[in-house]
Amino acid sequence: MIEDIGSIANGVSYLTPRMDFFSNAYIALRQKEGRILNDDEVAKLPIASQANPNKKEWGMREQSSSRFLKYLNGIDKPITILDIGCGNGWFSNAMASVSSKNRVVGLDINVSELEQATRVFKKDNLDFVYANLFELNDEFDSQFDLIVLNASIQYFKDLIGLMKLISRFLKPQGEIHILDSPFYPASDIEAAKNRSLQYYKNMGFPEMGDHYYHHSIESIKDFEILYRPKRKLASLLHRRKDSPFLWVRYQTS
Ligand SMILES: C[S@@+](CC[C@H](N)C(=O)[O-])C[C@H]1O[C@@H](n2cnc3c(N)ncnc32)[C@H](O)[C@@H]1O
């Protein structure tokens, strides 16, 4: 069981050795983007204050998260959930709040937000862990009913390889869900890559271009689509803007 392994520092359990090769640049960029929030702000997410520069985006995330939480609510047995790339933990906490009988593990490699998550969200059925997934032994094998990647798949280079790896963490009839992440038609990937590289360069963090990946719609062909964003015109007719991203599910047999 994961609670039996690794050391604990500032509330975070370390399942693999700490490496900061990615997180220093990532946090500095997110700070510049206004995405690193104080503890009070994090506690209220996905509701963002008027002053939050990403308020509109959080409005959309409110909708995608509430759709997902409704789905979780409909599962009529206690389940274990792994939230990969949990960041400041707001979504892990929201999932843990659905039922105290569920168990949620938020996993990330950025220590400052993991520590914030443990400070802000304290629940008996919620843990935050630091782990490089690719360095785990068998600690997570067959442990989870459901794995979520919420706005994090774009930081993993090899989506197919990742799916193969994390499928091992699932119990029989387990599910992997991906939400709030962009997927592109193959013909659009090159242009999207160039836009990202230019964006990171303009922001002063060109090295982040080495950590952000663009996945094709083809790469999720084995997933079932649970939410498809409305076309531009239809979404213009709706007062509240909804997520522009697919929500997809992969189920093991
Ligand atoms: C955009 S944030 C999303 C945070 C949160 N899931 C949310 O929905 O707001 C992406 C997160 O993925 C994490 N991440 C990137 N690469 C990772 C990796 N190899 N293993 C675990 N987490 C990773 C980042 O540190 C970051 O916290």
C-alpha cells in the first residue's frame, strides 16, 4: 500500500527521489501567468476571484469539473482514484469530497504546489504524493479504480507509453479519464508546436518548450468521448462559456 512506503516531508509522501529539472521553470512561468494562487484562493477553486487574470478559464473549468463530479457521484461503490498532475490539489480535493468512502491520491512532481495542496486540503481520504511515474516499481499496480489526468497530459511526451504504464495501476474494469487538455488533428500539430515555442520564448521561458507536448486526436482513438465541446457558433449562443476540450474515457476489460 502506498502509505507504507517512502519518506514524508511537509505532508508530501515521496515515492521516488526528488528532481527539480522541470518544476523550477514551470512554477516561475505559472507565477508570471498568474496561475500560482495563495492558499485562500486555492481553497475556493474552481471559483476564482474577480481579480484572477484567468477568471474566464476557471469559469469553463467549473463546468467541466462539475460534469465530472456528477459522473463520480453516480458510481455506487467506494473507489480509489489517482489524480496524475494534481498541481495545487483543488480537483483531488473536489473528488475526495464526493464521498468519504472514496480514496483519492493526488500525484505530482512539483513540490511547492504539492506542499500547498497538503496545507490547504486536509481530509482522511486524501493524500498527496511526489512520484516520477516512470521510476515506480510495483507500488501502484492494481491499486486504482479510476485515474484522472486533468490538464496534465500535455506535459507527457509519449501518451501511448503513459497509457500502457498507468493501465497497470488499474484494478479490473478500471477507467482512465482525460479532461481539460487539447488534442489536435495531425495536420495542426506542427503549427500548434510553433505557437507554443513562440509563447514560451515571449514569456522568457524557452526551456518550457521541451516539456510541453501536442497530442493528436488519433492518439486517443481507443477512448470514448464523454463530452465534446460545442462548435464556435453554438457556444456563442450560450451565455456561459463551457470547456473547449474533450472529456474522454478509456476502460479496461
Ligand atoms: C496545468 S497543471 C494541472 C493541475 C491540476 N490537475 C488542474 O487541473 O488544475 C499540470 C500539472 O502537471 C504536473 N506534471 C507535469 N509533468 C508531470 C509528471 N511527469 N508527473 C506528474 N505530474 C506532472 C505539473 O507539475 C502540474 O502541476
